Amino acid sequence: MTKAKKSADKAEIGQELKDLEQRLKRALADYQNLERRVSEEKQMLGTMYTQIVIEKFLPVLDNLDNAQKHLKDQGIEMVLKQFKDVLTREGVEEIGAEGETFDPRNHEAVETVEGEKEGTVAKVLTKGYKIENRVVRPAKVVVTKKVSNEIEQNSVEMEIQAES
């Protein structure tokens, strides 16, 4: 075997080795990406499952809350507190509403009433909840709308006429 042939064989083997190394690195990178995606999908599924289960429990919480308002029972109060503590540990938080500015991402307007400031939540009909900034159930609220100047003018004129 000639020296040139040995040199060519070594170069060929060296090139094959480099190609195999590159393929191995790509395969490892693909595998790591797959592991990461599977892990993210598992986490997302877990969060979705938690959200679905909690969504099913919210009417029970509403009923307990309503019962407590009417009965003012210590036992119900304890159960309600436990229930809310469990939800808090699971990352569930109540959506603030009354007195705040209406936000269509967190609130569902069910009714409007006249008020001084437009777009303020006047009353909460059903509490809303979210998990990790994802709304599980929007708060059902009554929103204020400003009295128009024409209506105000008419009511002032009617008051003046009534006084006459």
C-alpha cells in the first residue's frame, strides 16, 4: 500500500468520523428538544386538568358562600375557609371586581346601571376566579354607565317643573 493511499484512507476515515460526530450531536440535540417538549406538554396538561377540576368545584363554592351569607353558621364558615385555602394553595385567586374598572378579560357585564363614573363595576353577581393569570371563570358584574347630559338636562327640567 502506498503512502498516498494510506493518507487518503486516513483522510476518508477522519471525514467519516467528523460526519458521525455531527450526526450524533444533532441526534442528541433532537432528543433533548423532544424531552423538553414532552415535559412542557405534561406541565400544560396538568395545568389544564387542574383548571377543569377547579371549574367544576366553583359552583359548590358559590353555594357554600350563599348558604353562609344566609345562615351565618360557624361550621359552614370553617368548611368555606378550608375550601378557599385549598384553592389558594392550587394557585386559584379571586378576580377583584367591585369598585374597579371594568375589564372584559376578567369581567362579564350582565347589567348596566347609571352612575357617576362610566365603566366601573358597581356590583358583583358571581365571583370570578383565575389560575396563573388565566381566567377560569370571569366575574359576572353590574357595570355603571354615565348618565348622558340630555337625560340629566331633562331630569333637571322635570324637577324644576315639579317644584313650580
